[in-house]
Amino acid sequence: MAGPITSRSLVHGIVGRPEVSCRLGSAPPLVVESYRVLLESAIVPPLPAPVMLVHTGGKPLSYRSPRSGAAGRSLPGLVTLVPRLVRGEFALGGVGEGALVYFENEKRIPPWVASLAPSEPVTVVDELISAIVRQVVAAARDGTGDDLYLASLGNALIIQGHHAFARPVHAEHPRGSRSGLLIAHTATEYVRANLDGDLSVEAIAHRCGVGATHFSNTFRQVTGITPHRYVRRARIERACELLRTTALGIGEIAGAVGFAGQSHFCTAFTRERGVTPSAYRRSCMESGRAAVR
């Protein structure tokens, strides 16, 4: 007898098996699967449970909800929540790289997810979710993550998802022309690969082959945030990852993510996260010790 139809089985039937699949013993348990697919377009039937798409590379993805007619786009570096029971139409037009985050037990959905109940997919800009998912995929691929470590990442993913999606004001709906999407895509890829380098508006605009003013206006139109805000957020999220997973000093981390000095880094981190880097690291260590006990 065939098992129950799940969101995972439906996705597997459309895009095939994932390159990497990893279970996270969080509360509730999650499954993260990494895909690299060549896709022109696809129609996704209503899923029995919500799924989070973390767009890590490749082409921009367009989607539309037939129920409301709303259209949206996802770029590498963005995160999309696909709600349950919403039929979707997706168009990629090339190779896409990303990870899907499923709830292992589709009857155990966090209350904040169930209370959202959007009528179409919702996309947000959240580098921390992207960083956590990339870490999960790397650990699963290399076999370097034990159960406790993966469970901690899963819990962090759930908490950050709540932060990112539970407040609608944070939702970003990428929009714009084909050329605008290409500029934003090139910029986000460049930023994520060069966090320790010159990421001034002029430098990123030069990499995209356009003027600084045109770049700034286009990037904000497509992503909903300014280039400066995106760069700062990306650097702080990478710093959070280093604080959680390495023993690097605060000054070393400041340099690794592109800040001119430790003082500037600490000020920016505290403004962004509400705590100092040292306090953030202590909190992560205490959470880990509590999990062990």
C-alpha cells in the first residue's frame, strides 16, 4: 500500500530526487533537501504542508498563484515560503540551485506558520536563513555534522523563520524588468562572494556594468531594500555564522566580513541584532550546553 502523499513526494515527482537530504532533530523536526535542477516551467499542485524555498544560486525564479493571480520573483539569496493548499506555477528558464525545508511531520506545524495562511508564496530577504541552510547542506554533504549540531541548526532555522515571516512588513516582493532582475542577481551573487572586499555602491555597480545611481534605484526596486542595507545585513549574518561555528576572535571576524575595525563592527552588529557580538556568542554557547544537558 502506498504511503500518504506528502509535500516531499509531490516535489520529488516534479523536479526529481535531491542531491542532498538531511533530517534535523529540531522541535519540530525538519528535513532539508538540496537541489540543482534544469527547469523551464512547472505547475505545483496544492501542497499538504508549507515548504520553505531557500534560493542559493542559478537563475531568478518567477512564480504565480492562480488563486489570487499574484506574481512574484525569487533571486539567489532570497527565501520563499510556499503555503499549504496553494497551487503554484513556477518558471525558471535555466539551471537553479536551492534547498527546500520541509516539516517532517506535516501535522506538527509551528503555530506561527499555521497562523500566516497567505494566499500565495511570500518572499523575504534573510541572509541568516540562507547561511543556516548552506551550513546544513555542507555538513550533510561532508558528513561533518552530528545529530546535536544539526538539531541546533534546525532550531535556529525555525526561530529565524519566525522572525522573518511573522511580521509582514519584512516581506519583500522582488519585481522589475528582466534587465533589473539581472542586475540584482549579479549584485547579490557578487556581494555574497566578496563580503571581505570593497562593496561600495560604486564597486557593485561597476561589477554589474551600470552607473551607481541607476544601480541603486534598480536594486531597491527589485529587492525592496537599498544596496547598503543589503550589504550590511549580509555581513552581519555571515558574522553570526562565524560567531556560532568558529573560535575566531571578534576582531578577526570583523575583518573577515569586511568591517574596517572591531569598534565599527561591534556598533553595527549591536544595532542590527540588539546584542553585542560577544553576548551573541555566549548566548549560542549557553544554548548548546543546555541542549547537551
